[in-house]
Amino acid sequence: MSEFNLKIGTDDIGIVEWNLPDKTLNVLTLKGIEELENIVDELLLTKKVRGVIITSGKRDFAAGMDLNVLANLQENRSSQNNKQIFEFVMRVHKLLRKIELGGMEEKTKKNCIPFVWASPGLSAGIGTEIGLACHHRIAADNKRTKVGLPEILVGLFPGAGGATRVSRMVGLMASAPILMEGKMLSPKHAKMAGLIDEIASSDDLINDAKNWIMNATDEVMIKPWDKKGYKMPGGAPYHPSGFMTFVGASAMISSRTKNVYPAAKYLLSAIYEGALTDFDTALRIEARWFTKILTEKSTSNMIRTLFINKNAIEKGLRRPKKNQKYKFENIGVVGAGMMGAGIAHSASLNGINVTLIDKDLESTNLGISKITQILETGVKRGKLSEEQKEQILSRITPSTKYNDLEETDLVIEAVFEDPEIKNVVLGQIQNHVDEKTIIASNTSTLPITDLACVIPNQENFLGIHFFSPVHKMNLVEIIKGKKTSEHAIALAFDFVRQIRKTPIIVNDARNFYANRCIIPYINEGIIMVKEGVPPQVIENAALQLGMPLGPLQLIDEVSIELAINIAHQTKKALGDDLEDHGISDVLSLMEKYKRLGRKVGAGFYNYDERGKRVCLWPDLKTYFPPPKDQPDFSEVKSRLALIQCLEAVRALESKVLIDIREGDIGAILGWGCMPWAGGPFSWMDLMGSKWVTKNCAKLSERYGTRFEAGDLLENLAKTNQTFYEKYVSIPD
């Protein structure tokens, strides 16, 4: 079946409909490129149409390029392969340039066939770049419609003419939100930004496109950069205004990316160099820089983790295969606090009826009010209507009676992180549900097998660990206890996907996978505070690793009170086996001065009355004065990076983590672990196992056994293998 189909009506207007078979969204494949090339060449050669409309046979236009195409291009790292990548990028450029010129006569600039882009809904990446090459762009006026170039968010930049066209259309300053921030814009804002020319109702989309073609003149079909005397809006690099803009953009990129994400720098280079020459040369320059970003190992790691592996996992890579897919209609959530309310919101948002239980109606209604606040924010931002908000709330039934759980398919316990409280609540749930009902604990640290002791039918009991805040965090850990059945795992997986989150399946152990790695990262920051390393150095080292938050800011956000509680629970469980390294001294100080995190306006940072961070707490240096012998900045970075990665390796060694692809995805989505590198395992592959073990040896000698590499890493170093070579030898 074809991916692009051409129909020519009696009005001599050709409609090119993009409709990728058996897919919800269009993505541009190699086959699609070839088909579109053939259609465009035929139309320009025969001149048998008055104009052409490029649209979609789906409710959206396109999600972008098929990233498997880019991944395949990246596989072979050689100069010959670089040439092939450049030629592929130029092939796409030539196709879009043909559309842009429309077969016009070179000297007279006449007899151009007008191309109109008509998007019925979302358009991202190459979909929008196709539109930019057309002479007129129309987007449907509906809530689904978003237009943009989000490539920068995944370590790329718009390399099919997007960087050059947008910057030449609106100037560098105005193009920054589109190109350098990757914002997806509503039709109204896309028109204001210059990405589209017209907004039409869905019913009038094609007719409006035809009307424009009927009235198009030769003049309006010539792009500004193809006219004599073109000047870049806001000034080219050596114009006084343009010079200041480009200098400012360079500083802004360094500030935002901490120089670990190369795509933004390459994007600015492509725009800067291209602005000094003619348009066609600028496209070649853009293609050269896009080839360079594609050949960066970190870029291929990001694509592999955030798209190829993430999609495979969400489609059921690790879901038990023998169990039929299940759709949930009624679930129960016990505990209406921040986590329970967040779970209830996510479920009801996706059409599931929720019975929300707490000790009294006051507590339950407080949970409902939290959900209402989230929904009202959505209404204010135009993501929900008032009617939709009320429908979502109507699916949540507040209650104080466990009897109301009788008709549920799944019950999630989400009470305080205390095993005694959880055991009481789980016992009550067990007494009031059907034997087939799946019971889950939303615990962040407590072993599931221990909690299962109060559940007679332990096959239907497991952990479903959501991350806070639930409505923003997409990762969910599904924890398999010793007796948890494959059936329960499959149903939990289906539930997580039904509420549109990303599940990873891990085996049971204290802290599971994500928190097992997050806690050492936070602890290492606290240990360095105790050692007298300046907090500013600790936080900046983390940011320059590409972490979204430093360890001290992260513990402030999560809550120092929670960290203290987890530390007490861990100490109770491990006793003398727990290595403290001075962490309790720092936490005790914070507890003494009631500096329990952002929620109380004081933690490692000071906050203003609006909860905005002001500065690090100055008294830290008084209580933990810096010694004369300070570690190198690079050593601080290595400590913060390796302490996370080593714990991820230990989780793999102990079979808590089963698949390193889930390890990388869980790390990025769970605590933002070096997304630019593709996650902890991809980062270690990037650095090389020999580098990792060498640095572990140095750090373990100075700071102790927590930095020992372990047998698995040592063996990788001996054989000079990567994690992905050893553990993901056959792609799924």
C-alpha cells in the first residue's frame, strides 16, 4: 500500500494525501520519501495541475521522521557513512526545494505551481518542514492541532530546511522559541509566530486551500530569500543588531545546555554560517551540521533510549505474552493524599471510574480538591473544557468504606510510607475485594514481598510505584514480589499503559530500581556537604553532567522530611550494615532547624514567600567549613555520575533490573539521569568500561567501597565490551 496518494479533481487541483498504512500517526519513511519524490517530479514535469494540496488522510498531519531511518543511518561510524548521511539529508533538501520552487522558470520567476500545506491536526518535525517549503500553510482550528519543530528536545535540530527557513522567515530572535526551545504551538500562536499563514475550520480546510490556489499570483509564490535584495529579519551576523543577537544566543545556549547537549550549538552554527551566504548554500551548510549531530554517539544514544527502546517497552517488550490485554473500568485508590489523589486523577482522566477512600470524608475531599486544582489549571491553559473537567471529577467517588471496593478490578494502596500502617490498610482491602482483584501498593522503598505477608492470595499482589507529582511524571515501576503472578504483572502493565504512562518491570528489593539509584545520588551530595565541599560546586557539577536538578535541590523538592523517614526505615531494616558517611549529621541539623525542604520554605536552599529559590543556605559553610584540600571539579562530577551508574549496575547484577533498556528509560524518566547520553548504561558505554573502572578504582581508594566497580564492570573492561553489545545483542 502507498504512503502518499495523489488524486486530481475536475478543478485540476492535485491532492497529495499522506496516509501511512497501519499506523495512527504519519512518520516519514524511506518508502514515503521515494513516493513523494515521484509524485512531485511527475507534477512538475507534466504541469498537469493548477496547484497541489499536501494534506493527511489521518486526523493529524505527521509526528516527524521515522527515527528508525535515522538510527539505521547512524549504525556504521565511518567517513563513508558520514557521506551517506549527508547525501540522504541533501536528498530531502532537494525534494523540499523542488516543492518550494514549484517548477518556476529561473529567469522570469513565473509559471510556478502553487503548493499548499493543509494540516488537519498535529504536525511535528519533518511534517512541519514540508509545510515550510510550501507556498501557503493552513492549519485546522481544533484542540488537537499543534505545529512545531521539537527536534531539539531529543538531541537533534530541524535539519530538513527547518533551521534555515524559520530563521530567514522571522529572524534569529523570533525563531528561538520554535527552533531552540522546540515549542509546539496552537494554531493561533503558530500564526502569530509565522509558522502558518491561515487558520481554517476542519470542514473548510481543503476548500480554503483550493481557494488560495485559485487566487495565487506569481509574486506570492516567490519566497523572500528567492527575491533580489533579501535581508534577514533582525539582521544577519555582521549587522550591528544581528551581531548582538547571535552573541546573546550563543551565551543563552551555553547557559541552558551546560554544553552537554551539542544540538543547540550545531543549530546556531548552521544558522550563523548559512546567514552569510545564499539560500541553497545555506541548506548545504545545514545538512553538514545535521550530519555532524547525527554522527554524535550521544545523539544516537538519545534516539535509541527515548524513542526506539521507549516505544518497544510501551508496546509490551517485557509484558508477559500469554495474558490477554485487559481494559480497566473500575479501580480503587486507598489514601487521598498527594500520591493517592494523583493516581485517582490520572485514572479518571483516562476514562476509569475511581473509588477514592480515606479515613474520613474530610481527608477524601481534600484529595478531590487537589485533583480539582490540577484540572482547573488545565482549563486555564486551554487543555480541558469546563465540561471535560466535570466529567473527570464525576468518575471519582469519595468514600470512607472499604465495602465500596467490591466492584473494582484493581485497588492501589497509597498511604503513608510506614509498613505498619500499610499492613493494616492492605488487610482491610483484602477483606473487601473479590479474590480475582489485583491489589497493589504504591510504595517507593518498602519491599513488596514483606508487605505481601498480610495478603492470602499473594499471586495477585504487586507494587505499582508512581513518581511525584503523578500528573507530571510518566514513569511507573511495576514491582514483582516473590509470589506475584505473570497474570498480575500483565494486568498492571495494561493499567499503566491505559493511563498513558511508561511502565518498567523490576524485581523486588528495598528501594526497587529508581529510588535505589536516586538515593545514592542525593546522599553523595549530602556527604560532600559534610566534607565541606561548597554546595555551589556540588550543584553546578550536577548541572554540568546534564542532570536537571542538583542533589541538594532535588532533596528539597522531594522533601527532607521524607528523606529522614526513609533513612530511619532503612536504618531499622539494615542496622549496623548501613554505611552512613556523615549523612545523619547533616539531616539531623536540617531537622533541628526545621529546614525540611521547599514545602516549608527552607531546606538546603532559602525560598521567598512564593516558594521561589533565592540562594543556598549560607549557614551550611558555618556548620560544615570547607577544608584546605578541595577536590577537583571534575572529581565532584565523576562522584555524582558514577554513584548513580554503579547502583544501576548493582541493580542489574542482583537481577532487580532485568533489562538495561528499562534501566536507561527508568533513569531518564524517573530522575532525569543524563538524558543527553541516553541514561546511565548508555553514558557508561559512551565513556567506555575501561574509563569507568579506572575512575572507580581512584574514587574507591579515596572514598571507600561504594565506588568499587564490581565484577560485571570489570569483566566488561577486560573484554572491552559495552553494555548494549553484551546485553542487547539482538534488537527486538
